[in-house]
Amino acid sequence: MAQKKNFQFSIREYRPSDHHVVMSLFRDGIFEHVYPAFFKAMSNPDHVGIALSISMAGYVLGGSSYFQAVLFGSAWAGLIYYFCHDIYDGYMMRRLSGDMADIQTNYLENPDNGFWVAEADINGQPKVVGMAGVMGKRGEEEEGERFDSWNGGATGSEFAQDAGDGSYGEMSHVVVAFPWRRQNLGSQLMQKATDFCKEQGYTRLVLEVSSPQTAAISLYHKYGFVQTSSHNNTHANRWFSKLARINVMQMEKFI
């Protein structure tokens, strides 16, 4: 791993030939949040209490059976995991049938939008190891037309207000393959998005991120983003969202 510390990356515009690897990065980047969301939810005191109560009920109903106690407790944990997985899976399916269904048309053929990939040179061969996208929002657009832009989240509305004509850039799909993290690549992708927004005349760069994404949230804060609001509307069943305890943080940076 030490040999990668000074690794050089190049960031370029998406090409149709990148489709397969970008889809793989997209799916991996979403589903990697399921386990952190699950462990975060299960560590909540309410869930700990419920799990212990259910386990105790299983112990009593099973005639002092430790096996049934574990079984009942595991069933509750499995249910919470299912809720977390369903939220992120639902987000992925919405994006795959939306903007990610045709990156070329939805991003590159629209001058207000941009989509980039990061390449690393591995033994003389370029390999896509990261990506990021920006969708421009002009003042005349209705707020309801916004995509839900967090990697595992949903749309906000009050966040879209701005001075002037209301134009801003909405950043999404910031993903860096796991072996290539902690090498400033995420910051380079965000800088590319920021430069694009400046060229387009946008005054803000906005994004949404789910609460289990602690590393991403830390990076966004470090890059100058501030949280403006949060909500728990994940477009999943409202009880799923409540029990999974996943919040959507809305963040922005003036540029």
C-alpha cells in the first residue's frame, strides 16, 4: 500500500466505454453503506433494549432456551438489516431508472451537467477508480424536478433556494474505489466539480448524504461544506426509515 501514496490520478470526462466499471462503482458505493447503517441503528439504546426484551421473551417462551433467546434476538437484528438494505437498494433502483440510465444523454449532452471519472495508471494500463457527477439547476426549474442526490437518500426542497436566479450545481455519485481512498482523490473529484460550477456561473455546490456515511461527511466538512438541514424521507416505507434511523444531511458550499 505504501507504493500508492504518491500515485498520480487523471480526471477526465465520462465515455460510453466506461459504462460497465462506472455501474460497478455506483452499486458498490451504495451498498457499502448498508452495514454501517445497520450497526449504527443496532447500537441505538432503543434497539438494544428491544433486542434484549425480545431475546428474553424467546428465552422464557422456549422454556429457558438460550438457543431460542438468540434466535429471537437475531430475528430482530435481521429485520433492521433488511430495512437498511431496502432503503439503499430502493435509492439505487431509482437512480438506475433515472439519471444513471443514460449518462451520455443526461449529463454529457446537457451543457449544464457534467460527469467525470478518475483514472489510475496501473502497470501502464489506465483503470477507472473513481467518479463524480454534477447536475446543474437553473432558476427557472421547478424544485420538484430535482433528483435525490445522496448515495442512499432522498430529495429535499427547501434547500434549493438561492439568491439571484437560483442557479446551482448539485453534486452526486462521488465514489472512490476502496483501495484508492485516503489519497486525496475525493478532494480532486470535488475540485473538478467546483471548477465546472464556476465555469457555468453557479454560485453554490450542493449535495445530500446519508448519516451513516461518516467518512464522506468528514471530507465534505473539510472541503468547506456546511450542513443546512436534514430529514428522514428516504422514499422507503416511513417505518423502515424510522427504525433504520437513517437521516439525510443536506450540505452546501458557496463557490
